[in-house]
Amino acid sequence: MTGRTRIAVIGVGNDFRRDDGAGWAVVDRLRERAVERPLPAGTVLATCDGDPARLIALWEGADLAVVVDAAHAHPANPGRVHRLDLDAGLLARPAASSHGLGLGEALELARVLGRLPGRLVVFAVEGADSRLGTGLSTPVEATVDPLATSVEQEIVRHRDAAARNRER
């Protein structure tokens, strides 16, 4: 077992590029829910514009990092959510990001620097509209609540697995 204990949930995006704000919207929803249903101690909710150095700083030292980001796909299916696990070979292929430098570049840099989180799960939401403006498109907005629930479930699975490992 490592000395890591922190969980980082990072919403990546830009709130002023419509659907690119999906990650931020999910983090906002998690903050709202945490008032009634607190997340485990050591859980950090953060937003980031996708800059690789900032991403690395946010997940560095985390046992689990969950990243929520908008993605472009062709053909697009707006609102469709893809779950990727670092253990499933995310580093082996570039990530489709709506940012100049993608998540794949941040991961590769973190790998080279030895600053990867213990485990990384990425939820990528296919967007419909990345024009300037605020507010999510209808299909992307419809994913915010279910995706916040998926992130909460990811945290619970991680917490339960860590507890089992401590018992050994």
C-alpha cells in the first residue's frame, strides 16, 4: 500500500465554451450534493482549464484521480459518456480533448516525471457545441446528474477497495 490517501476529482474545461464546461458542471453538482452527502475525507473537488502542469499539480499524490472532460468524436453522439481507466492503456493512445494540449500529453508528461496518480479514471463527455457562450447543450446537460452519480460510485468503489487492502 502506498502513502497516498487523497482523492482528486477534476473537472476539465472552459465554462465559456458551452459543452466544454461539462467537467466543471459535474464538479459543481458534486459540490452541491456534498452538502447533504459528504464525500470521503481527503476528497478534493477542483476545476482546471486543461493545462498539463495544472492537471499534474491537482492529481499529484492522489491515490485516485477522476477527471471529467468534454471530448470530440466523429461521428458525434452528444451526451455520450466514455469511461477510461489508466490501467486499461489510456497512455497508449492519444486522448480526444477539446483543448490545445490533450489529456494524453499531460499523462505522458506526468509518467515521465513520475507524478501520475495511483489510479486515474477519465469520464469523457461527447459535446455538441463548443462555440463561445455559457450553458450546456440539452444532451450534455442531461448527463450531468448521472455522471455525478458515476463519479460518486467510483469514489465509493475506491474507498471500499482501500479498506479491504488495509484489512489484509
